[in-house]
Amino acid sequence: MKNNRNFVLTFILVISGAFIAVLVYASFFQKPKVITITEKQPVQYASLPQGVTSLPDLTYAAEKTIHAVVHIKTQSERGGGWSTGNPLLEFFGYRYRQEPQIAQGFGSGVIISSDGYIVTNNHVIEDAQKIKVVLNDKREFDAKLVGTDPTTDVALLKIDARDLVFLSYRYSDNLKLGEWVLAVGNPFNLTSTVTAGIVSAKARNIGINDNNLSIESFIQTDAAVNPGNSGGALVNQLGELVGVNTAIASQTGTYAGYSFAIPATIVKKVVGDLKEYGEVQRALLGVEISNVDAKLMEDKNLDKIEGVFVGGVTENGAAREAGIKEGDIILSINGKDVNSTAELMELVGQLRPGDKAIVDVKRNSAKKQFSVILRNRHGDTKIVKGEENTGTYLGAEFEPVTDKDKENLEIGYGIKITSIGNGKLKQAGVKEGFVITDVNKRPIYTLNDFRKVISNAGRGRGILVEGVTASGQPAYFVFGVD
């Protein structure tokens, strides 16, 4: 019994000691820190600025644009003429009439006025004899070619329609890198197609136009553009026209990441000239220019990489007349900085002969300002009027071929020389009454066709003129372009 009391007493003492030990530990050692989370903290992503939680809504721009973009279908004749395809047989006079092949093409265009003016690319309608425009509501119209400008790859069409949905221009100078844009067109004959991307670069020169007077200052985007998109709209989030899609960078012929559009600033100026004068009024500064890079800075002992280097000035040109010299560095045009040849050409391309350009240059580390009166390709400030189908060119006078001439000479098209004076054609041996049907294997339907083919050939190139004499004999002549 006594042993049992001792056991109980011992047990109580052990339990009491353990309790006291726990109490002492809790009193003298740091208690664990408890945090109560009362509100979930927002997560910030490195790729989005604070406050941005979603991508932009592009539905308004798409809906506004889709009805103002048209599908363009073209038809042209390729080949034909008097030929055997064998130069040796042709040398001995063995030639026969080859029937032309019918070629069809397609592209896109943008309605820019309610009365039916449509802008597209020159390469979409080049050499086309028939142009058809299909609206988004499926209506079809035959289109008239108002004018073209191969140097900017812009063409203007007109259809007989009223109250059309059209797009307004938005100056592409205001575009920012990273800004969202939509490309709208008809790739692969899939009408009314919309793709989205951002502005990847501006004033991009990709060297696709080999014309001496070409202007390349493209807007580069990553919006998907494919064959058939050419001539379509590039618009901002408000559905305003900021460019006309014209090219892609690809080794396969289909979209591979980047596309290029002609800025609306250039398009608007070219369209205005074509409507008013029938020909683009190209203003020339009269300088040979190159980009300033590290190599040029070292070669020319420049103190900074900036502006555009003047490698030469044209004799009797606008720049020389104003006082600009070889070796100068052009810093700005009319207050807008230029740091590439593309930027400079885009700014000058918005002006006309006779306009004044304020040009800031750096010469021997000193800044100077010049007032330059821009000139046309003839070296004066006059407006250049477009040629009609009847007129004078290369010393010869032309008129359209009549239906009776076509029947008698067994031809389907051409332009007739009514008189000939001193010039390239007379020097080559062409006689009065000769009908030109093809130049450099391209069919000639109008005097404008003739002028355009020769202009696109460039200096130093050979020109092959084919046709028939007044007596119906096939003949051809060759001359060079100075």
C-alpha cells in the first residue's frame, strides 16, 4: 500500500515538472511570427507595364476597314508578236505571228473616296489591259487606270460608283514602334482577310525597286501578308489608313515574318498628283547621298554618326544653287531630323518642284541652314504634265491604232507613228507609218505604255521595238537609253 502511494506521488511530481519546463520554455524563448494575409497581392509581369491587363481590341478597326478594301482582278496578254524564238532564223527573215497568252492576276486595293477612287500597287495592275474591282459586298466594276508611279509602286484606279465606304489617311509620321496595326487584303484569293501585328521598324529600304528615282521608306510590320495582299490596307487601331501593303521578306514567296507597306504620307502625295496632273510631280534636291555609319565616319574623319552624307551635288541642281556642297552632312529637312537616306527621300518625296525646303547641314563641325527651291527632273520648277495617248515622244508623233489598221495589218494592238523627227527612233531606222506593238517583249496599247516601259528600263539599257510597217511587214529595231 505504501509502495502505491509512493508511485502516485512520483507520477504527480514528474507531470508537474514537465508542465513547469514547458511554461519556462514558452516564457524565455522567442515565439513564432504569424502573418495573416488579408488581401491577395497583384502579380506584375515583366512584359506588360503596370495597369495593362489585356491586348488591344482590334474589332472596331477590322469592321471599319473590311468594307473599304477591294479585290482586284487583272487580265493581260503576254508574248505574241512576230518571232520564231530563234535568233538565227530571225536573222534570215524567218518569222511568224505568235498568238499572245492570256495572263490573269489578283491583288487588293483601298477605297480612298466615296466616289470610287482606289489606290493599289503599280505591280498589281502593271501591263494589265482589263482591271476588275470586286467590292466586299460582291458588286463588280470595270476600273479605269487614272495613273501610276513605278518609283513608289503606287497606282490609282477609278470605278463608276457612289456613296462608297472609304478610309481616311493618317500621317504615318505619327506611328510608333510597337504600335498595333492591321493588314487587310485578299491573300491567295481569300477575300476580306484581316491579320494583326505591330510596327517593327520605320523608314526601311529593302532595295526592291531599281528605278533611279525610286523612293523606299517602308513601314515594317509582323502582320501576316501573302501574295494577293499587295495593294491592301495597313490601318491603325482607329481604322485609319497608315500605309499600303506592298512586299514581304521571304525566301519562299510566302509570309515568313515581316511585311512592308508604303507610308500613307507618300501615298497621299502621289495620289494627289495623279488626280490633278496625271503624273507625279517629283521634287529633286540634287544630291548624291549615303548613310553615315562607322566606316564612313572613319573614312571621312567625322566626329559623330548622324545625318546623311552628301557624296556629290548635281550640276545646276537645287542643292548646289542653294550652297550645299559635297562633304556636307544633312541633319534635317524642314525641321525633321534625318538619319538615313530612306528618311530623307520620304520627306523630299512629299514635296513638289517649286516648294521650299529648309535644309540644316553640318560642315566641318559647324551647323549651317540653307533654303532650297526644289526642282523637277528637267532641272526647273515647272509642273510636268502627263502624256496622253496622242502626242510626241522620242522625236516622233503617235496616235492610237484604228480598228481598220488592226484589220489590215492583222494586229490586235499597238500605237502608230504619224510623223518622225530627230530622235532615238529615227536614228534606229524607224519610218513614218510604223506601228509599235511590243517593246522589250511587253505589249504596247497606248503611248503611256511606251513611255513607261522605256522609263523603267533605266539608263544604259537596250530597247527592242517590235511592230509592223505601213505595208504590213514585221520589223524590229534596237536602240539604247542615255
